[in-house]
Amino acid sequence: MAPFGARAREHTGGIIDLSQGTPVDATPEFIQQELKSAANSPGYPLTIGTPELRSAMRNWATNVLGASGEFDVLPTIGSKELVAWLPTILEAKTVLYPRIAYPTYLVGSMIHQSTNIAVDIDAKSWPKSDLAWINSPSNPTGRVHSESELEAVIGYAREHNTVIASDECYINFPATGPKPISILKVAAGSNKNLLAVHSMSKRSNLAGYRAGLIAGDPDLIAEIREVRKHAGMLTPLPIQRAMTAALGDEEHVAIQAARYANRRKALSSALIAAGFQIDFSNAGLYIWCTRNEDCWNSVSWLADIGILATPGVFYGEAGAQHIRIAMTATDAQIADAAARIMKSL
Ligand SMILES: Cc1ncc(COP(=O)(O)O)c(C=O)c1O
């Protein structure tokens, strides 16, 4: 990426970096205040979270995700950390992950030296495993699992007694097509072996705080909690306080979702005019598109007009003709990027 970044930086208007999914919009003020108010924090934080945070996580899982039946919750220090360490914590010998995916699923299986297998969406085609990752809405494709696809995943979990980790960190940002749904909603109260993995990073522009949570099968969460009591990765108390406030408010999430939807619209029409075909991209933070050429050619074309995009091959060989464009730039930068694309035609 470095040479393309250097070329993009030479553009007279400066670089517009759309290669990273790192939020740029401000952390809402009321969340910042909660963090500050907990600055005096001499004792160790609770692994399981404060009673207030536990109740906020439970309410959120019930009201927003649609979880029901018996389930438990646990705060995590970011969700990348959980993704990377889950195969180790669960001693998973075989790990499945999506063929086009966030690279940490693979890296987590490598840390534990698990056998790892890239799989397609349809769970009916999956081999037996100990842990299977799904990611809807997907990074990088923005694809959303349908209810029947999630039912097939739950069926697979029942048949093979496999743990399903459903990474749903972009669920708050629907765009076009079917609304993303949590695996816990589809499970309708039968949560055995199911874990929904969530992050506050994108939902609340909180990536710098490192905050996330898991919700699901109480036995599974008890197992993870016991390891975590000794392995650490405790969520710091000021972060727990900030999370509690953030989970209690959906208004700031709706405002952020509208920002991403507007940016998606502005960029999509310019990309289509430039001959790109947009695939999936039904939710989340990214536009996944192709000009049916090697992804590096598309990256190079955009670098010439000062825009940095990510080559799809970073997410698996199946992405070698796609690029991922993140909407994590200011409205002004996104408008500028769209204008640069249109001007170059
Ligand atoms: C699919 C997916 N899962 C997990 C994460 C990790 O997010 P965080 O560690 O900020 O919670 C990311 C970050 O980009 C992601 O794209």
C-alpha cells in the first residue's frame, strides 16, 4: 500500500484516505463526560462489568438485538482482542471463517495453531469444526445474512455442537436491502453455542476507548469469563462507565447511520459513473466494488486522483478483483472524493 499512499499524498488537494475503517466523527459529548467522571479509579474493574453496565448490556441485547430466553453478557476490551483470542480461550482445534473476511479471524486461529478453513456463506456446505465465525454485515463486502442463512448456521451449530461466533459489529448501520439481524433474534431463545460479538467502536465512534461486548449462551460466557478472570483483558472502569451511557442511547447511533448513508450515496454514484460495479454493500461502513480488473489497478487509478482504497485481496484471494472503500472520512472529504472521480472521467 505504501507506494499508492505516497502517490495519493502528492495530489494537489492532498490525500483522501478511504482505506481504513477507523471512525472520524466525534465521540458524542455525553459519552466523553462519563469517561471523565470516572477518572478516579484506584481499584481493579470487575471482569463481568459493573451492575449498571451489565443491566445496560442486557437491555440493549434484548431491545436492540432481539435476544430472548436465557443469555448472559460480558464486556470485552475491544472486539478485535476477543476475535484474536477466542480460539485460544475455547481451545478450538478447527476454526471456520468466511472466504472473504476481516483478517483477524484467521490470525486468531493461527495464534492457537488451530486448523483453519475458509468457507462460503451456506452453512450446509461447512465441514465439522469447533468454532465458526460469521460476519453480517460483512467487512469488507457489506453483505447481510438473510434470516434463512442464519437459520442454517444455527442448524449447523446444533448438528455439530459447534460454537458460532457471530460478529455483528456493523449491525447498527443498515443501508439498502434487508435489515441486518442478530443471530440471537433468529435463535428465538435457544441460545446454546451461540455468541453475538459486538463493538462500540463504530456504533458510538469509540474505537479509541477499546470497548465491546459479547452476548449469548450463558455456559459459554461463563467459560470465557473464568479464563478472562485470570488472563486479564479487563475493561477499564472509566470505559465501562462510558459504555453504559453509550448503550442507553440510540439517537447518536441513528445520527451516525444517517451520516454513513449519505456518504454511501455520494460515493456510490461517482464510482458507478467511473465504471465500477458495486456488489453487496447493503450495510456497514464499506463500499465493495469492482471494475473486473486486478484490484491493484483500481487502487492505482484512485491513487492518481489522491484517493486511497484497500485492495480486496487483503481479505482473501476471492477478493482479488474488488476494492474496499471506507466511508470513514468527513462529509467534505467524501464530497471532494466524489468530485475528483467525476472530474477524472
Ligand atoms: C468485522 C470486524 N470485527 C471486529 C472489528 C474490531 O473492532 P474493535 O476492535 O474496534 O471493536 C472490526 C474492526 O474494523 C471489524 O471490521
